[in-house]
Amino acid sequence: MTIKFRCEHCRKTVNAPDSAAGQRGKCPYCGNTSYIPLPESDVDEIPLAPIDDKEERERQAKVQSLLHHDPAIMEEPDAATPHVPLEHKEDLTSEDLHHYVVNYCMDMFKGNLDRARRHAQQLKNFRHTAIAAVEDFEAGRNVEQTLDLIPRKVLQGFLKGLKDELKA
């Protein structure tokens, strides 16, 4: 079976295998990573909490304030702009590689060592930027909710091991 979900960035419908549930995956359309939800049958239904009217008004006011101060927030991404592979990107940043670091750590945690090794190999193609991406996670500059599943000390061990491998 496949999991159908909308990309968090381009909003196109993406199909992912059940085995990818709960992980981050790269959108085939825009190249950005999105969280792949659990299949419907695996999700326990939890009733919604009641809405706090005061909190909701404050949230709406904050949204309106942000939109007023930064109208670019609502601009749609240019769908006509082609996705540039990482190898050809001139302005590659550590953020472009964060999904590889997340996937590496999650695969290590789940015991998918071959797959983790492939992520590490991909990161080696961008050695200095990849080290910066790992350091973003080590220093807490980048936080990924999925990684909360991994005990902190174990995660730090995975990140240290990955960084050592990238430096080798």
C-alpha cells in the first residue's frame, strides 16, 4: 500500500511506501523534504481539545501582524522554476542537507545501516557543508521533531559518528 499526502512546500500530492511512514522524504516535484504521515489505520484517534477563544484571537492577531509586516509570506512558490539538483546548486547551504542528516540518524536508530551508509555517502559529496549541517543539529540550531524519538545521548552519538566519518 502507499501513503498519500501533500508536500508541505509545493502542496502537490505525493505517494510514499508504507515503510517510509513517520520519516522525512524528498518530494519528487520540488525536492524539499516533508514529513510522511503514518497510514490512517495506524493513527489512534484522539478527540480535539476545546478551542480557547482568547488564545485563538491572539493567534489570529499575530498571523495578521506577520502578514502585514511581511507580505512575501503569502507569495506562492514559482512552480515554473525547475528544481536544481544539489550537485548543481551554486548556493548550497547546510539547510539543504538537513534531511540527509535526519534520515541518517533515523536509519541508524531503526537499524537500517545500509540505508544510513547511503545517506552518509551522499553527504560526503558536500563534505564541508555537510559537516556544518551536522553541527547545526549538535548545537541545537536545527531541531527536527522526528529526532525526538531518539534518546538525546544516542542522537549525539550518531551525530558525532557521522561528523567523524565526514571528516575522514
